[in-house]
Amino acid sequence: MTYENALAYLEKLINYERRPPETYRTAFKLDRVAALLRLIGSPQDTLSIVHVAGTKGKGSTSCYIAQILRDAGYRTGLYTSPHLQDMRERIRILEPSHAAEGHTMFPGMILKNDFAALLESLMGALEQFDRLSAPYGPLTFFEVLTAMAFKYFADKKTDAVVLETGLGGRLDATNVASSLVSVITPISYDHEHILGKTLPEIAFEKAGIIKAANKKTSQGFGICISAAQMKEAAQVVRRRCRSQNTMFFVMNKDFRYKEMSHDLLTQRFFYRGLNGSSHFFDIRMLGEHQLTNASVALAAVEALGLYGIRVPVEAMVSGLRNAYWPGRLEVVSTQPFVILDGAHNRESAYRLAHFIEKEFEGFKKWLVFGASSDKDLKGLSDLLGTMADRVILTKANHPRAADPEKHLKGLFHKKSPLVTHSVEEAMDILSHQMQPQEVAVITGSLFVVGEARSLWQH
């Protein structure tokens, strides 16, 4: 099997990233994933896992944790979604011996040959599952990819694995695995048509990754680390921890941070941790929300110490400094300033708009916007439109992309937007009309950001 053959096989599977399910609770089945994993020897049971769920900051927090563990000398698997440019971004192993890779975009990506060989090694089990699938229904793209990741991490004998949930948490394919530490990043409104209309409903799905003690947590308890949450969400997370006899550590009570300084390259903050120790840290990712993500990651790494996984402060310092997560307030040019950010819900859009207005006061601002049709398009436009002087509307090459003419133009009518039908066309207009002392923000969808990033690199 070639890499191209592997991609072609995966593309034929049901893919809810491209077309969301009509009924979440019947489309997502953990027993289906578990049945497949049993056919390949349940590789997830051999892994020491940190599991990350939430609405905002999952990817960045996962990246911080994995980078710290790698710098502490642990061979660390990292499973994230979606990808920006290359499917292989989702499955990575950060090797302690490859410290120089910390400054590359996606260090440790699985090789194309290894990706193809990995899927080929599962074909017998996949064919066997197809013959026995009547009680479960057909496997999905994300379920097969998750099984591939578990097997890859087990075969490579990783010391630790950081798993980012794909959607929700409770019924997400990643939730078949037991974890040492569950991490809940900030919870807000997103995917309401799938996860629920209210914040407690959404929090219930996210908190589903919090589990009772298991064979990996031999001390008889699980651990949950949570960012500060809105009251309704916090109550749900706390209740879940209590029902699962899980130790619960929450920001601003058990650990905290204070911003010290920032510019357009780095941020410095003071952190006081779970055991009362404190230290100054620097990060390269921008936006105050990244201080929350970094602090949650530090607390999660500290919590691993309760299982004997020790991380010296030097590794925390270098890990945070080396961590990089493309497409999230990423500055890809400084003259003119061009910033990529996959803000796709109201909270993320608010943070992006606040950052741009604060850091680029007095600059003429361009907004390149394209979003998925299932998002809160009016909410996003209300928040992002206020910061923009010029607007270019576009769409990603993706079946969920909202049509700019039909769905977006009316929302930005006061800005007299330019309408394009591809990211390439939008970038071409931007490159010809933008002046050196201006700033452009490309946002609304990670699919748009991924395409823009590829075009910018070329």
C-alpha cells in the first residue's frame, strides 16, 4: 500500500468532519471503536495517557504538555485534530533525542511510508470488522485514524501519549482509552446542534472523558485538571469528578498565573503550581488565552508526578518555550503584518478581535473571512466585523464551507466586502491591495487558515 492508497481508503469512510451527523448519540458509538481495537490487541491499554477535552485551547494545551514531556526525556505520542495541511500532522511522536525539532511546525510527524504500512497492517482487522459490523454500523474516518494512532504509539513503545478529543468527549473515539490525567480546557458554546443547546449539556459531553480509577491508575484515583470555567460548566465538571472519585484541581484555586509582559514574539508569566512552587515562564504563542493553556498544561504535568512521572522545572521552561501551534494567532509576516487564527466560535472571535484592536491600534485592518456553514455566522461577523476596515469574504475547498455570496455578504454589508470563491483568490487580492503598514487577519475556519498557510508558504 502506498501513502496515496492509504489516503484514498480513508477518504471513502464516513467523515463527520466533512459532513456532521444528524444524530450525535447514534452516530458516535464507543462500543464500535472498542470492538475494532479488540481485533488488533487493544493497544490503547498499554499507553500512559493524558486526555484533553474542552471547547477552546485543546490543541495548544496538548502541544504544551507533549513538548514538556519530550523535553523531560519521555518519548511522547501526540494525537490531534483536525490537520491544517497534512493528514500526518495528527499522529506524531516527539523524540527526546530530536530537541532541535522543537522549532519546526509539526515535529515528529509520522512518515508517509509508516502511515501506509500502519494502515496496511490493520486491513485484516478492518475486513474482519466489516463482516461482523452488523451490531455496530460502519466505521468512520476518525475511528480508524484513532485506532491507527493507538497502534502506532504502542508499537513505538511511547512513554506517554497526549490525546486531544475530536468532538465532545463522552462519545468521542479517543474516549475508549483509560487516562492518568483528564484535562478540561475552557468550555463555551460550539457545535450546539450536536452537543446540546445549553452550557451544562455541552459541559456534560466534555466532562465525559473524566473516569474513575483504572488499571493504569493503580493508586486508586484519577486526576482531573481544569481551566477556570463559567459557573454552569464548572458545576458539571465538579459533579463528574465527584461521581468518579477523581481528584479535581482547578485554575485560580489550586494553581494560578499572572501575566508579566508580552510583545508580538513572546509572552512571560508567573506561575504558582499545585505544590506551591512557583516560576517564571516564556511562551511563543500569542494571546492571553495561551497563558491559560500553558498554565493548565503545567498543572497536568505536575499531576503526572503523582504517578511517578517526574518532570524537572528545566523541562517545563524549555518545553513551553519550544512549543508552537500553527494557525492560532500565528504571525506569518511582519511587513505587512499577516496573522492566521482559526477562530470559529464567538468566544474565540471575541479574543481575536480584542487582541487585534489592542495590539494594532491605529493600523488599517483587513479581514479575510470564511467559515463553515454550521457555525454561528452572525455571531462571528458581529465580533470580527467591528475590528475590520476592509473585508474579503471567501470559502475553503470543503463541503461544509458557507457560500460567501449567499451566507456571508449580507452579514458584512456595512463594510462593502469583496466576495471571492476560493482562498487563493482572496490571498491574491490581499497581496495586491494591502500596504506595508497594514495588518491582515485570516480567520473564521481552520480549513481557510490551512489553505491560506499553504499558499503563503509558496
